[in-house]
Amino acid sequence: MKSPNFINFWYACFLFSIAFFLIPILIISVARISPPSSPYTTAADECPLGRVYSYNLPSIFNHDLLLRNCSDLHPFNWQCGIFPNHGFGHPATELRRIMPENIRKSWFRTNQFALELLFHRRILRHRCRTRRPESATAFYIPFYAGLAVGKHLWTNDTVERDRLCDQMIRWLKTQKQWKKYNGSDHFTAIGRITWDFRRLADPDGNWGSAFLNMPEMEHVTRFIIEKAPWDNRDVGVPYPTGFHPQTGQTLKSWQQYVREYNRSSLFTFVGAPRPNTGGDFRGLLLSYCSNETASCRAIDCAAANCASDYTVILESFLGSEFCLQPAGDSSTRRSVFDCMVAGSVPVFFWNTTAYDQYEWFLPGEPESYSVYVNHEEVRNRSYVIEQVLMRYSKEEIREKREKVIETIPKIIYGGRGLIDFKDAIDIALDGVLHRIKTEREG
Ligand SMILES: *[C@@H]1O[C@H](CO)[C@@H](O)[C@H](O)[C@H]1NC(C)=O
Ligand SMILES: *[C@@H]1O[C@H](CO)[C@@H](O)[C@H](O)[C@H]1NC(C)=O
Ligand SMILES: *[C@@H]1O[C@H](CO)[C@@H](O)[C@H](O)[C@H]1NC(C)=O
Ligand SMILES: *[C@@H]1O[C@H](CO)[C@@H](O)[C@H](O)[C@H]1NC(C)=O
Ligand SMILES: *[C@@H]1O[C@H](CO)[C@@H](O)[C@H](O)[C@H]1NC(C)=O
Ligand SMILES: *[C@@H]1O[C@H](CO)[C@@H](O)[C@H](O)[C@H]1NC(C)=O
Ligand SMILES: *[C@@H]1O[C@H](CO)[C@@H](O)[C@H](O)[C@H]1NC(C)=O
């Protein structure tokens, strides 16, 4: 009789320990691994720099602008194709010819001015977004300033150019969160270059809207595709390219594809001459590149249709070790990013084209990923370009290309919704949250 009692005793101890130790431990660990029950209660350590609140602006400041048609947006129809797929544009099906279908699905005919739409969509679905303004560190103003001014840039009607900006500022000033820090914890994204919004500082006093001259905008951070060098509230962000991968896996496949591509030309130039501008540098490069048939691949966009067929551009960048990136109508070009996404090493002729623009996104050491040739030297003797490029060994070129490939995620706008790698928007958001925190503490 002794032994059954003895067993019962230990059995009771066993049950006791389960009840008092194991069950609570189980409950605690299940609670830990289960996802937050509501989107408003993101764990604080997931967003250590704070969260972002997106204003619910009246739709005249964003969505209504999308109801317009091409000629409503721009008299020369450059902005056609900006709207489909929330700013991604139509799928670039033409690329089937040059890349595997699993990667091709991440490529779109994205318009270079689509930034405002891309930002808006990503912020709304960002894991650090909060719907409660009182728990936010940063405030996003989803105003489509570039789309608002587009059509009116080529008319004389300055009142019309400023109309929506004025209304939007008036609306903003009624908001409680705006008044607290006078806008210094606010940011917006602008899809056109900064010179389209600084009419009052324009030497001719005529170009653009006055949006960025408005005193209320003074403290607001603006993510913009080309910044004013002296204004630290302008933060240069990459022009949108057509590559929008959804997963880190697709991104890796693309990086490997680019790394292994057979680059049969030393360099390439893709662009159109500007015959009406004095000292046409693009025209000079095009002429020079066309003459150097053995080493340069020339794509004249005045003849080829670079805007509607991505294959032409991408094939030249993929097939060349280097790409020439002059300044054009302004200091910057979308082509810089098309080139780098394709793993080609950019050659710059002005520091304002990239080094002084995109500090948050490009590597700090220019020579680690690019080549600099002074434009004045090229004007005198364009063959200096080939001389400079020939000096690099295969190994040196490979190292620069690795740096370019490593930079790709930072200069692209990822797929819809949540993505599992850090892209340009994550870097922008981290940066602005960090800026607000330091200014608050400093
Ligand atoms: C498209 O633009 C043209 C020219 O501005 C305009 O006449 C027309 O009404 C617009 N159509 C729509 C559907 O908005
Ligand atoms: C703008 O104004 C100038 C002179 O004031 C005039 O010559 C020109 O035609 C106008 N342009 C447009 C697009 O209205
Ligand atoms: C807010 O900024 C505006 C524009 O710079 C300035 O005129 C105003 O004095 C500022 N107000 C406060 C409370 O800082
Ligand atoms: C790379 O391209 C060149 C020129 O088109 C060709 O001669 C060479 O065979 C190619 N190499 C590979 C590995 O495909
Ligand atoms: C290219 O060749 C043409 C014809 O020989 C010549 O006129 C032109 O100056 C050359 N371009 C450059 C940039 O050297
Ligand atoms: C432009 O950038 C190059 C490369 O970093 C540098 O060597 C040069 O000093 C810069 N020039 C100016 C005017 O800043
Ligand atoms: C270019 O040529 C002009 C006149 O021939 C000369 O004055 C200038 O110093 C040259 N510039 C460079 C950078 O070589």
C-alpha cells in the first residue's frame, strides 16, 4: 500500500507545479509573441524614434488633384501615367524581353514626378503610423504641392499657382498640433524640384509658386527631389525609378542579376541634347559618346522614345560599367537613379548633381561609388572622360559597383504596404524623427 500512496504524492506535486509555475509562464510567453491587438498599440521598441501622424487633409489638396486628366496637369502632357497603381504607373511589361518574370513584376513605368503619391501611400500603411495625434512625434502633411502647381507653371497666372498652397496653409493653421511647435515637427513630400516653389526668390521673379517662400513653411521639413543647397529644411530624396520590390527576396534577386550582367560597354550616355541652351553640355556628351563607338553606348532620347519604353534605358545602363550624368535643365536628373539601380557606376560633372543633394541616401565617400570629372575640363577636351575611366582596374570598378549595389535599397521606393527591408521612405522617416528629437532635446 505504501508505494501507490508515494506515487500519488509525487503526482500531486507534479500537478501542483504545473498549475503554479508552468501555466503562468505559458500565459506570459503567449502574450509576448502575439501581435498587438490593434494598429494603435505598436510596441514602443518597434518605433524607438517615435511615431508619425498623417493629417486627414480635405481632398482638394490631394485626391481631387488625381481626378484631373493629363492636359489638366501639364500642358505638354509630361505627367500622363502618373496616377495608375497609386503612383507606380502601369506595369513595365516591355521588360519581359530582358529580365526574368519574377523580377519583372516589380518594375513599373513610374513617372519621375510621382513622389507625392508614393510617400502618401507608404506613410498611411507604415508600422510607425499612429492615428492618435497626441501620441505622435512627427506630423505628415499629405499635400500634393507638385501636382497642384504643375499645369500653372507655364501660364502667367501666379494667383492660380498659389491658390491651393494658400488654402492649405490656412487650413493647417487651424490645427491644434500645428500651433504647438509652429510646424517644426511637421514634414511633407514634394514631387518637383525646389525651384518650382520659390517664385519670390527667383531672379526673374516669375517662375513657380511661392509655396516655399511662405513664412509658415519655414520650419517644415520637405522631402524633395532637388533641394536648395542653403536650406536645411529641404531634404533631397531620390527621384522615383520604376523598381518597386515588395520583398527583400526580390530585392536580392535583382542585386544578383545586376551583379552578374554582362557589361560590354565601358560607358553610356542616355539623354537628349538641349540645342536651345547656350553651351549645351548634354549635346556635347551625346556627340562625344556617339563618336566613341568602341567604348560608349549613346542613346539619343530626342530620337529614341526613352519615356515610354524602359527597355532602351535599362539595357544601356545594365550593359555599361559607367554612366555619364551631367546637369541638365537643373542640377539633378532622374537618370542618376535609373543608372544606379541598374548597377552602373555614375560619372558626375557637377557636385550639385548628387553629392550635395542626397546626403541621407548616398554613401558619404563620393569616390567609393562614383567618378567625378570637372565639367570645365570636359568642355575643353571631352576625350578626358575615357582617359579617366580607362585608368580604373577591373577590381576597382567591381568595388565601386558593389557599393552601388549595396545602395540600391536606400534609393528605391518599395512595394505596396508593409515591406520587409528599409527603403528610401524608411530612411526619410527615421531621419525626420531623429531630427525632431534632437531639436527638442537640444
Ligand atoms: C481634360 O482636359 C481638357 C483640356 O484641359 C478639358 O477640356 C477636359 O474637360 C478634361 N476632361 C476631363 C474628363 O476632365
Ligand atoms: C504672359 O505675359 C506676357 C507679357 O505680359 C505675354 O507676352 C505672354 O503671352 C503671356 N503668356 C501667357 C501664356 O499667357
Ligand atoms: C512661427 O513661425 C512664424 C514664421 O517663421 C513666425 O512668424 C512666428 O513668430 C512663429 N511663432 C512662434 C510661436 O514661434
Ligand atoms: C558578353 O558580351 C560580349 C559582347 O556582346 C560577348 O562577346 C561575350 O561573349 C559576352 N560574355 C558572356 C559571358 O556572356
Ligand atoms: C564627333 O565627330 C564629329 C564628326 O567627326 C565632330 O564634328 C565632332 O566634333 C565630334 N564630337 C566631339 C565631342 O568630339
Ligand atoms: C566636388 O567633388 C569632388 C569629389 O568629391 C571634390 O574633389 C571637389 O573638391 C568638389 N568640388 C567642389 C567645388 O566642391
Ligand atoms: C579650357 O580652355 C580655356 C581656353 O582655351 C582655358 O583658358 C582654360 O583654362 C581651360 N580650362 C581647363 C579646366 O582646362
